[in-house]
Amino acid sequence: MTALDIQISVEGGDWASESDLQSFSAGVLATAADFLATEEGQPFPAEAPELSLVFTDDASIRAINAEWRNQDKPTNVLSFPAFAVTPGQMPGPMLGDIVIAHETLKREAAELGKPFEEHLTHLLVHGFLHLFGYDHIEDGEAEKMEGLETRILARLGLSDPYGDLSPH
């Protein structure tokens, strides 16, 4: 499995313990990293790249969303790549940050009729792909990114999430 150095911070919301989130996230993101390395030819360095995961609440993510994206509303996940990269290239030793809001994730999971952990898995994969330069602004970009998400989630035993709700 591809090694990642994942730093966890729980800053708000009714999340599980940091150790539980660390274990859960490490499994999901290692699978995503392995997929990128093997299926997409995305080489990973011998030294584990670092990323941070911030688990927070709607109020905090709303403030971050307003500051960085000029959207004064909560969202489910935000990603901040450490470096600008072209999709399919290794960003460097520091991948970036992923921020996830508990209330939005919980509400969306209920609306979708999916377990909380399944939707969290999707958002972790979605955020992780953003750190590698993938995006969904243009139709072609969205098709590529959603295809990768769907294939990674299938590897994790989950169904295609795009029949229901897009992460943004």
C-alpha cells in the first residue's frame, strides 16, 4: 500500500475520536493513492507525502468557504492543494489540506439514504483528488474526476455516487 503521512485535526462537530478518524481515513486514502499509482500511472515518492485532514463543523467551514471561495455558506468538503499541479502529476512532499464539515455531511448522507461513513468515504476521495489537480468546473474535467472517484469507490466496495448528489 502507498504510504501517506496523514495529520488529523478535529476542530468542531460531533466526530469520532482522532484515532478512529486516523484509522478510517488512512484506509480510504491509501486505497485512493494505490489506485492513482497503479491505474493512473501516478508515481508516489518513497517518502510518504503529507496531507492534513481537518474535521470541523458548518460554522467553521462556512467561514473558510467565505474567505477562500467568496461563498458565504457551509459546504461538505474543501481542498487546498499545497502546490498547483496538472492532473496526473505528483504534487510534491506536501499534498495539502482537506476540510470536512460534520453537519453538512450528516445531512447529505441522510438525504441520500446512505450511511454516514459511506458519504465520508466519498468526500475523502473527492477531496484527495482535488489535491492532485483534478477538478469538476468544466464538463470534461468533471467527467474525468467523477470517473476516478467512481472507480476508487468501487475498489472500496461502494456504488457510484453520481446518480444522487454531487459533492459541491
